[in-house]
Amino acid sequence: MPTATFRIHRGDQKAAEFRDYTTEITTGMVVLDAVHQIQAEQAHDLACRWNCKAGKCGSCSAEINGKPALMCMTRLDQIDLSQPVTVEPMKSFPLIRDLVTDVSWNYRVKKKIKPFQPRKPDAPDGTWRMQQADVDRVQEYRKCIECFLCQDVCHVLRDHHKHEEFIGPRFLVYAAALEMHPLDTADRLSDLKNEHGIGFCNITKCCTKVCPEHITITDNAIIPLKERVVDEFYDPLTRLFRIFKPKKG
């Protein structure tokens, strides 16, 4: 039976190293299968996070040969097994142990974004009316499984550690889902500009490339939000309109 070598990150913030494990592989295996096999047969204390093994929970995020990916969705027949397969934790978040990182920062960030605030119902029966195109647009953003791979690959967080100033692509998608909802009335543009650091994103599209749900993060969420911020705060015609707009009362 064929074998493959996996170079897995072991240790915590105090001391860590890569260790090689060779294990048998069979047709149809994914990286998570190999990690579980190594865990069962050779490294019983190997820490890894997983849940559904179907690419829907976002738990098994890691870096495989240097690329952020879900271990359960990375097939071994798509990897060059002639060399050791490197498996390591996401680098944008604090390490807990082995392949597990502390992603709780993301949940704290989510609380900072203004929640959904719907307008009053516009029909006599107390319901709303929306165009199907508006509904379809928002649905794309709702596919996010919060694997945080886009947060991991984002250089603003990964390399420049701007966690206190930038909410990252996942939460720009979340903000877009709210801002572009046809029923929402809240104004988040000032927060996006001043508190959430949308200006740090230079639209390299690396977040879009690693999204397992194939959300077009950059083109469909971040760029439209940037355009709204520019229109609101930097467009000269808008500024002139505000200056000469008649005051109420």
C-alpha cells in the first residue's frame, strides 16, 4: 500500500517544531483523513479542530503546503506526495497547540458591527416587498461558513497584524450583507471608514482565492463597500450638495 509523509506542526507558543509522520494512504483520502490516521496510530496527543468533515462547518482550517485551506476538502490526489506535505496552523491568530489556533478575536469583531435594523413593513399585512435581484445579491454573502481562511490569508492581518484597526475580509462580507440588504436602515459607512479600517484593503483578491464557498469577496462585497465609502466621504459633488443643501426648519 502506498505511503505519504506529513510534516505536521507540533507544540505551542513556548516551543514548537515540525515532525514527520509517514502513513498509508488510500484512494479518496483527504488531508484530514491522514491527520486522523496519524493521530490514531502515531501521535495520540495531536491537537486538531474539526467537526463535519463536509466543508460546511469551517472548523478544520489550516495551512497545507503554505496555502490556507480546509483539511477536509483538500484531496491527497491533488497534492504532490513525492515531497512531505506540510500541515500547520493558521498564522493570523494566536497558537493554542499543534494545529489549533485561538480565533475568538473574530467573534469579538462581529459584535462591533451594527446589527440588522429593518425598516417598517410596507404592506397592509405587515410584510415587506423586495426585488428578487436584491435578495439574490445578499444570499451570496450568507454562504460564509466562518472558516476564517480569508482572514488568515489577508496580509493586513497576517503580516502587518492590524487586528485592532482592521476587521478583515470575512467581516467586510458580513457588513456588505447588512449594508446591501434592501430592508436595512442602519448606517455603517462611518464605522467602515473610521473604525473598521476598510481603507487598509488594497484588493489583492487573495481572500477570494481561498474561500471554500467561492464567495466573490473582493469584487462583490469589498469593492462595492469601498465605493459607498468614497461616495459618502470623498466625492466632491456630494460634499458640495451637503454645503448648499437647505437646512430644515
